[in-house]
Amino acid sequence: MRAGRNKTITLTAEERAACLARCVRAAEPLPLDAVLNRTVLGDCFDVLPRLPDGFADLAVLDPPYNLDKRFGGGSFHRMTDEEYLSYTARWLDLVLPKLKRTASVYVCCDWASGPAVYEALKKRLTVRSRITWQREKGRGAARNWKNGMEDIWFATCSEEYVFHLDAVKLRRRVLAPYREDGRPKDWSDTPDGRFRDTCPSNFWDDLTVPYWSMAENTAHPTQKPEKLLAKLLLASSDPGAVVLDPFAGSGTTAVTAKKLGRHFVSVEREPEYCALAEKRLELAGTDRRIQGYEDGVFWARNSGNRSKSQTF
């Protein structure tokens, strides 16, 4: 019996079969209209060459980190640094032809796999920043520091790219309000408190890794929060843009794209995760909420009372 507050998404055998039936199977070739807003069941090394070139406005990639890890019915085994660099270069060279000249690329990694990702990116793209986000969850180590951070490399295909700063500003409570000529300077006074919308940095400490009481949670071992993807998509794509995700997992990028009015092409090789992604997409059709993103605003952690009546 599950606890009453446990919202983890699970599937019956019938639901799994119905969800898998909605997935696209790799065929030769795969025109855009066959895969747009669909989950493609297949390995990205097989699927990407079958997709049309130049269709994606944004690529969000969450490849396996260089760790021994089980994913559904499969697994990923740790490589040498040189082997992981070669692996990274292989999938990156398949992704890049699918992107528009104005596209941006985000690649998730950890401290150990990050150097290989950076090396592969800088030879092919303009690397613009490394985002570090605090993931909170993680097991302690008796003889090492607990790893509580992950990274995301941000790169672009050219000097012409989308970046919507105002869409990703962070709303913080003002603790030391400053006034100019008696009026608030860069902050607003509301019935619920004093708040400021601040420019986002490349360190994010306002995220929560999905867990059992969150409606987005699944059994995927490395699931990213929808709030994280919302920041990437809102900053680096326009409404109606196409987002490519070749390592889709349980579909967080696709689900967030749907909630935010973007299109997606989602590729995942594990049937169980494809089914979960399809279930989440189904749920997103009636519930477009993203935890931590309310009324078009990203809230800093512990910002206090939120009210729909607040205006800025």
C-alpha cells in the first residue's frame, strides 16, 4: 500500500500497453510530421540519422553520466575519460545536423563527465556558460564529500540565438529595501511583502529533484525537475519552437515543452520510460502546472507567501 501523499506515477499493464502503442517506432526515414510531439521508441544512435536536418530550435540533452547505472531494462557502464569523450562526440555529431543555425544546446552532466562534454562542445559550438544547480538529494560518503550539484553546459550554434532574460528572472523577497526619492528602487511593495525580480545567475539553488510526493515523480533514477527544464525552454526558445531531446528518459523535456507551448521530438530507448513519458504527456493535457513556476514567475526558495493578486 502506498502512502496517501505518494503521487509517483505508476502504470498498470493495460496503461503501459496503451501508452507504448502511441509511441513511434523507428522507420526509414522519419519525416518531421511523423515525430513532432511524439515519443520515438529507439536508440538515439539509430533514430537521429533518420530525422530530417535543420528542424530543431533547441536541443536539451541528458545523456548517461560516466557512471555504472541501471536504466530500466538496460544499463550504462563507466568508461575511461577518453572513451566517454568519444561517446559524447558520437552523439553530438548526430545531433548537430538536426539543429537550425540559430539553435541553442544544453547538455546535462556531473563533475566527472563535465570535462568531456565541454571538450566535445567547444570544438563544434560556442560555449557560453556552465550552469550549476543544487540537486539536494544524494547519498553521503564516508570518505568523500556528498555530491549535491550537477552541471549544464550552455552553447549556441552561432552568434544569432534566442535568450529571453525577462522570462527567467527569479522573484526574491527583499530583506533590505532601498528607496530612491522615497520610492522603491527595483522592487515592489505588495500586501504579501516586498519582492524583487532578479537576473538569473548560472548557479541555481531553487530546484527540487522530483520525489514521491510530487505529481511529476516517476521511478526513473535520474529524473530532472520540470522547473529546471522550464528555465531552459523559456530562456532559449520561442512559443511554437521545436525542442529535440534524444535522451528523453521519462519525458520531462517533452512534458515541459507541452505545458509551455513548445513542440518536441523525444527519443528514448527504454520502453518503460517511453510509456511513462506518454502517460505524463496525457496528464499534461489537463494540468499544465509546473511546481515552483507560478503565474509566469520563478520563485526563489523560501520566498514566502505567493498570491495571484500580486502585480509587478
